[in-house]
Amino acid sequence: MQLDFSRLTALEAYRWLASTVTPRPIAWVSTRSRDGIDNLAPFSFFQVISDEPPTLMVNVGNRADGSLKDTLCNAQDMGELVIQLVSMAQAEAMNATAANLPHLQSEFAHCGIASQPSQRVAPPRVAGAPIAFECRVAEVQPYPRQAPNCHLIFAEVLLAHVDDTVLDADGRIDPLKLDLVGRLGGTAYTRTCEVFRMQRPG
């Protein structure tokens, strides 16, 4: 089977990419608006892209009507965000925050999600998240430049919160204890409940 992406609709291309480039980690992003409204939304087009400076990248697509999502607007306006990773225990709460709410309504309040104050940035972090990265916005790039349908947020990590319960005896991350949720295609998800190891060649 071959797929000529030049002949696919945008929706068809999305479905093929989203169901093959898997599993994808989920960035559960909290931001704060100029009006002090806290926003929380999940994004699975997400990855670490640099360790010097430590930088994460989140792709925030436009709404179906072409308008910009609150996450992007807040990040651009305020220059700050917190990126949480999602454990299996918080999967349902994460999914609830994907709902389209009115502009001035907080997902924290609407979905009953507890928050904690951050230390370096204004947006709060999700209480109980196994990992939370407090970040400053390093750069925002519209893509594609001619007629952007998404924006790439490059987020420089300032401070990370790591729950002690996900560490092993040596103080390193135990992926089984972390038990993160990853995105597959459609409505399918996976979790980090199976691990195998390989040594890279020298």
C-alpha cells in the first residue's frame, strides 16, 4: 500500500499520520490569560526537541473555524506555560479538558481539577501530575507560513516538578511507576506499562 499525500484531504492526512506516528506523549498545557483565567488543554503533537537549552515543542492547531485556541493566545500574550505529562490515573480528567468551552471559562473549574501554584511562572500546575515543566515561551512559529493552520510553541524549561513516587531506588525515573498515557489513532490510547531495554552500540 502506498499513500500519495498530495491526493489526500487534510482530514485523511491527519488520520493516517495520527494513527501511524505512535505512541505520542501528551502535553497537558496550563496557561493564564491577561484576565487571570486559567486554561488547561491536552495536545498530542508534542515532543522534546533540545537539551541545550532544554526545550519542548507543542503544536497547537487552529479551531475548525480558523480561530486561535486559548492555549496559544495565552502563551503568546503572557509568555509562560506549564506542560504536564499525563498518568493513567489522570487520563479521564485530561480527556475532559479537551472539550470546547467558552473563552472565559476555566477547564480547572469546569472539570473539577485541583491545581497548585507554580514557582517560576504564573500559570498553575495540575495537582498530582507526575511530571510538570514550568516553561517560558522561547518562540512561536506559525506553520505553514503562507496559510498557517497551526502554531509551534517552543517552550524553554525553567523548572521541573517530579513526583517522588515515580522514582526508583537510585533516584531515576521508573517508567512503570510513571505509567504515562500516550496517544494512538482515533479514540485509542496506550500506557507505559511494559518495558524492554537495549544497549546502543558503541
